Amino acid sequence: MGEDELRSAVLNVKKRMLTMANACGGRTHLGGSLSMAELLTVLYKSVIRYDPSNPQWPERDRFILSKGHCVLAFYAVLAECGFISDQLLSTFQQDGTVLGAHPTMALELGIESSNGSLGQGIGMAVGMAKAARLKGQKHRIYVLLGNGECNEGAVWEAAMLASQWGLDNLTAIIDDNDMQSDGGSGQIVHMRLKDIWESFGWDALEINGHDVAEILGAYNTAPRSGHPRVIIGHTVKGHGISFMENNGEWHHNRLTDKLYEQACRELEAGA
């Protein structure tokens, strides 16, 4: 898929996210979902292998959303790729829905795991990558984390194992928007993420997490043999919406009808 097509897909994903957030009538994690939209859209539209008509295809690549609270972007991307209907998206966070505020494993919808507690998804991804290696399977494993999530000790336990086992079939993606629920990440726990991941034996790349060309180039860069890879995308929380960008109030907030209309206008104007 070309860069213009990818940008169009990102715009569609963000529109779906806004519609879902507004229609559910409650608070959602829009800020962090908007910051990871390009990273996830490019991954699904141009990199990983899957078949929406056969979601349990054994040779499919696997994706784990470790940053589970930002499932808005994940559901919207799955809809863009044909796994989830817009009708089902309209049930987001409604009573009885299968599309809750955190992902629940539903292989028929392309959701490989249940995630909510931060720091847990990467451990599952490492286990899946190790299992694939033991079985001689060729599919790849991708896992997306937040920068604040990297404060969790479980992340580094998993990172050590991945390096020890030489899991070059594993790619971690960091949505580094320099914010987390309690404020700016630098003021809470300052982490030089590239240096730290490299010290754990990973190949590490830093990119602009909103530039589709840079994102695609990073995904297509092969890791060294025997080394897992991490792609650190520098992003903006609430990207593309003026009143959300770098605004901690939009870590978890309600999108009213008035704000929804403004956000839609801004997305279109910036496309």
C-alpha cells in the first residue's frame, strides 16, 4: 500500500475512533489511542500477514495490544481491515457488547489476547514467539506498549528472556507520547528508552511515530539474526485534535457532541 493510501487509512481509523468514543456516551482513552493510530494502521495495512475471512489461519502473524486501555485504535484498525463491522463498532462499551474498554480475546474478530493490566502483554508475546520457534513456525509476533507502561518491571523481565532466547521473530512497538495517566513521563520516571532496550540486547530504532514513511521503513528493516527488535515511535498524545494534544485530561475523558463535531472538522482540515 502506498503512502497516500496509508494516510487515507489512518484518517478513516481516526474518524471511526471519534465516532465510537462519542456514541458510547462515556469516558474513553482517546488521547493515547490517537497517538498510536499511525503505528498500528501501517502495521496492519502494509506489514503483518492475516486473512479476515480465515482469522485463525495458522500462518498468520500475531499482534498483542499490551497497552490494552487504548483499544479504541485497535478496534478501529480491525474494522478498517475487515475483521469487525461498523455495526459491531457501534456497540463499543455498551451493555452486552464484546467490544469492551479493554480487549477480550476473540480470535474470530482478530483479537489474539485479553489485556488490561499494563506490562503483561509483552510477556505473552515473548511466550508466543518462543513457542513459534520451538514448533518451527515462521509467523512473526508484534506487541505494542506505551512509554508509561515501560515503568513496569514485568516488561524488563520479558525483555531479558526475549534477548536470552534470541527471539528475532519478535517486534515490540513503543508508543512514546511522553505522557502517562499521572502526568509527563519525564517527571515521573525518566527513561532513555533506546539505550535501555539496547542494553537488554534488543535492536532499537527511533522514529517519528506519525510519519507513515518512517514507520513503514522501520517495520521493513530486518533485525540482526538472534536479536528481538523494538521500534520506538515518538508521538503526540491526542494527535491531530488541538484541544487533546499533550493534554493530560484526555488520557481518559468523554467526547461530547460539540467536541466531537470540532474534532471531526480538525481531522478533515489536517488530512
